[in-house]
Amino acid sequence: MLGRIASGAIALAMAYALAAPAVFAADQYAKTELGDLIAGAPELVVAGERLNLELLRRFYARHGFAPVWPTHQSQASSLTNAVLRAGDHGLTPERFHASLLGSSATLPPLQRELLLSDAFLSYADALARGVMPVERRRDDETLTPEPIDVAAALDSAIASPDPAAAIEALAPRRRRPTGCCVRLCRSFAPAPRPAA
């Protein structure tokens, strides 16, 4: 019994450590234009849309606070198409800057960089953890996703042959209805109409 409690406490501590927001001191940011922008911002807004500064900080820390998408344009295109298909997963594409993604080429390069990263990171986070943050869910809701490092997941997607599929793999697996569920669904289906 004590072993189960101890392992549960260790698992909880690890989950918290993985999901805890990273705290960066100002001197931890690389001396780049992107690093300066992220370090000095209490919030970040591009073309009127608020960005998730915490996710951006984690992602760019992995890249020395240097732009990523100018050298990964095909991956950006693949991930943009995935975001635009967010409705396939029951998510609203607008939640991930869909209207701006189509015209992102008209933005200044640094704003385009941040918008793309925020769209991809937020989409990956919503697929992996759901749109409603775990900490804001009611106690009786049973969905408790595993902690995930979304920045690492996006890096893995960039490195994969199919970035969109890699990100979409974060979504929960849909189970096919079986047995009594199929019979129940069929019992509510309308009767076929006779041929005229």
C-alpha cells in the first residue's frame, strides 16, 4: 500500500514538474531581437490577437531565441494546413489565428514568426490537453490528459517527415462504437423509406 502511495506521489510530482510553467530570468534570453521582444513583454499581441507568451518562451528557449520558420517553410505550410483543419477535431480554427494564417506573409517577419509558432503551439496544446485547461475543469470531469511538453512536441513534428500528422497524433484516439452502443444507435435510426 505504501509503495502505491509513494509511486503516486512521485508521478504527481513529475507531472507537476513537466506541466509547470518555465520561469526565465531576463539574462536567460539570448541577445536576439526575438529574445529581447519575448523577455520584455508582459503580454504579446500580433495583428490584434493575443499570443501565449509562456508557450512561445519555452519553444524559443529550445532554439536560442532565433527564428525557426524561415528555414522550415515546408513544415510551416504543413502545420498551417493542419491548423486550418482543426474543425476535424472539434476545435475552432479561429482559436488558432486561422484568418491571419492565410495572410501571414503580409506581416513583418518577426510578427509572422511569432504568429505561426503561437498557432502551432496552441493547436498542439489543445489537441493534447483539450481546450479547457485541466486546472479549470470541474473535479467530476474524468478527462485527465498526461502532461506534455508542447514545445518538444512541435520540435518533433518539425523533424518528422509529416509534421501535420505528428501534431495531429496528439489528439485523443477515437474509439469505434461496439456491441450494445452500435445496437442502441441503430435502434434510434429512422426506418428506411419504401421505394417509390
